[in-house]
Amino acid sequence: MNYALIGCGRIAVNHIKAVVNNGLNMVAVCDIEPEKIDDLFEKTGYDKPVEKYRDFRQMVDGHPELELVSIATSSGVHAEIALYCIDKGINVIIEKPIAMSLSDADEIIRRSEEKKVKVSACHQNRFNIAVREMRHAVETGRFGKLSHGSIHVRWNRNKAYYEQAPWRGKWASDGGALMNQCIHGIDLLRWMMGDEVEEVYGVTRQQYHDYLECEDIGMAVVQFKNGAVGTIEGTVNVYPKNLEETLYLFGETGTVKLGGTSCNNIDVWEFAEVEEEDQNRVSLQEATSNVYGNGHTSLFADMIDAIQSNRKPYVDAVAGRNALEVVLAIYKSQLTGQPVKLPLKDFASTEMTGMFGEGSL
């Protein structure tokens, strides 16, 4: 399958690994800073001949044979690039967040259906072994009636991290801890707890990162239509390094805690009715080299199969929109000081401009 990568920053290493592991034919790569392409290939050892571009439009227009593109640029241009590729009939994998506004996310969904192309939101943690075990328990009813759940993303991002890329921590191009770091966990929480959200109440703060425009901590209470309650904690303020990403799910007949740096371990696995396989699930640990986990290879494999089988990808554009909607609802709640009812009609991260000052980066 003919493939191209747009964006060669921090996460692109995982995209290259997924390309190699899935045997994709990478015909082109694009970044507005050409030296980043060379750095990426040096870092990954990728040495096959590939055409290099600075302009994604030029790249897409010059390669009508493209079947799949992944977008790993700064968040603020995800939607623009995705819509351009979709209009050309190219299937797209979009790094999180799928867009920075609900109107853009909705347009990605609408146009991809119109053009009959596949879009996958890159919430790769859905492919973690621990996450898939939890999801199976949810789908087979092992939890019984859900009571509540919570996601905690307790990480560290210092000034050096934000200085690596000037788009980070800005409302138009990135958002804060919830939009950038916590959105994976928010995706998992919403998905596990039935997807249908009634109301969100959130608060965000900027405690230590006064050189940014956005929040470095956000907390929220989420009411689901099935009666369950969720809580969200997302922060980059943990001293001195990443601590954990934990997802809890509490049901009438089951309790599960996923831990590790990216929900890659099973820390607690308790159910009223014990299955033979449960002994293998208790204390399951999936080794990962970084907080991004191992899911990109599986997500790419699923997308390739979705294209070939003409089915929806496991993590589709609607899933990307759903995670984005919760983050934007928390932002709106902070802005208004009120709970926010879902569905959210439209809201964009840029509506938060000035909330914590202008930043200095």
C-alpha cells in the first residue's frame, strides 16, 4: 500500500516503526523543516529511497498513487491537512487531537463519508493488551452495572519540552495538558463507560507554566447517560518525571485498575465470577519504550485491513471527535464556570485565548 508521512516531530518515530512493521511502501515524506526528515531517518535507521517535501499539497498532488497518509504535524493544522487529503480520495490516520474545533472534526467526518475514504484517529492506547482485556470485560458484561470510573494522567513536561517546538502550549496550535497529554486517557474513559455523556463540569489552572498560554492541570466530573460518573485528572506538573497513567473502572461485580506510564499494565483485576484466563490477566505488564506505548503498529495494521476490507477502522473519526468533545467541554466549563451539557454544538480551543495570559514562548 502506497503511503506518505506528513510531519516529522517527536511522535513520527512511532509512525516509521509502524510503517516498517506493516510493510507499507513509503513513497514520500513531508515537513516544513527539511532537516527534521533527515533527523527522523537517522533516528529510526530508515534508509529506503523516499521523496522529500516541504509542502504537503505539493506532495499529495505529485503522488496520485497515494492510498494512505498519516498526519503527525502540530495539532493546529491536523484538520486542514486531513481535509485536503480526504478531498483527494486518500485514507488518513490523524494524530490526536483530530482537530482543534468541533466544526472541523464534524467536517472531517462528513467529508470522509462523502468521499468514501477511511479516517482513523490515532488513539493507539486502545490497542494496549491491558486496555483490550478491560474492553472485553466491559463488552461481555463482567462489570455488571457500572458505578464510576476515573482517568489520571500524572506526567511531567518541563520548559525544555515546550521549547523544542514553539507551537506547544498555544490555544490555536496545541491546547494544554488536557488536549495534548490527557486526551488518550479521556478517550479510554469515555469509550469504556458507554460513550454517551450527559454533562461535564471542569476546572483548569496554570500553576507552573506561565510561559504557556494554556493549562498545565485540568480536572473534571463527567456524568454519563447510563448513570455512571467519571472523573478526569490530567497534568504535566508531577515532579520530577512522569508518574503514571491509570484508568479505574468500578462495577457492581468487577473492579479493574490499569496502570503503568500509559495504561499498559493491569494492576487490579477482580471479578465476582472468575474465569480461567483471569490468572494470566492479573499483574499483566506490557513493556513499552516510551509513554506512547506499542499501539501505533496495531492501529496502522487495523487501518490497512479496514481499507482492504472496506470496513470502519477500530478507532474511527467519530472516536476522535468524542475525545475532543470532552476536552472542549471542560474548557468551556472553565470559561463559563458552569456545567456543560453534551452534545456540544460547537466550540474551539481558540475561544480560551487569554484565559491564563499570553505566554512568553
